[in-house]
Amino acid sequence: MKTIREIKRGRRQVNSQIIEKLAGGLAEWLPTQALDLELTTLLAHADDGVIWGRVQSGKLTTSHEVFDTVSPPLRAETLQQARLFGPRAELLLWRAGAGWGLRVIKDESGEEGEYYDEAQLLWGNLWEQSRDGFTLVSEGRQGLRHAPPVDLASGDFDGEHHPLRLQVRHYLTTDPETGLLRVTLSRLIQVAHNGKEIER
């Protein structure tokens, strides 16, 4: 019998705050945070589209820098929200009035909580091209295009299936009245190919 999901034990720390402005601007502020939390991947939603990014050696490279006709630039003026994530933590940044909301979820050692991981499908059943560690993919029926920070070849796509996955961690809390477990918090972990971690 196939296991649908495996519930694991682990502790999490959550910190939230409102900040007035991002020191040095958005493009400089994000990689600084990534270094402190060992974050590797950016997924941002802006008024003009989706922006992916990769942080290596303290430098943020966005999908706009590689595929500028598909992905918009990363700008504070148009940003709705950004998730910077990695195996141990996620930073969520969103517009909050004149300032920014900031939430960090960080895994810690301990057995005080429970969670499970899930692989969610990403759009893209057609490979267009790979360049500089990003792969431009499209959705045949929908015409949607985006460029996640993964280096895949045309042979990884067959035009029918969706090989890209977004690994998500769901944290559980026991309802004190019913005793049932429910998801109370989720964060992104990594982009994967058919459930397997992609080598960087």
C-alpha cells in the first residue's frame, strides 16, 4: 500500500514584523536575508508577472536577467509578494500599506510539532530552452510561460506531463476541541523534478 503522506515530528520558529523600508532596496535586501537563513530560491509575484530567482554566493540572479521577454524585472513598485526559501527556512515578504510585512518560518531541532511535505505541480509541460541555470517552460494548452531556476534538458519533458514540482512543507496543529490535526502554516522548500531534488 502506497503512503499518501508521512507525518514527521519537528519544531518550527515563526517571526513576523512590519518594516517601513528595505535597506538598500529590494534587489540588495533579499540576498542579504538569504545569506543569514541559507535561502536559495526566489518566487515573486508582481503586478506584471511571475519572477523566479536563485541566490548563489550572496548574489541574486532573477529570471528577468536571463529571459527578459518572459519575466518582468524585480521592482518594489510592482511587487505583491516574494518568497525566498530553502531546505531550512522561508522568508515571506508582502506589501503592507506604505511598508512591508515580513514573516520568517525556520525549522529547528526538537519534537514539539508535526508536519508533512507535499510535491505540488508547477505549470509547464513543454521545454523551450535552458540558459544560465534557468529553464524556460510553457503550458501547451494555456500558453503560460515561466522560467524557474533549474537546469533541465528537453528530454525531461514529453509535452503531456508536468515534471516540475514545488516542494511544500505543511505544519500541523491539533485542534483542542476536536483533537483533529489541521494545517495551520505552510512554506516552500525547493523546486524539484518529478519529486526529486534538482542538483545545483
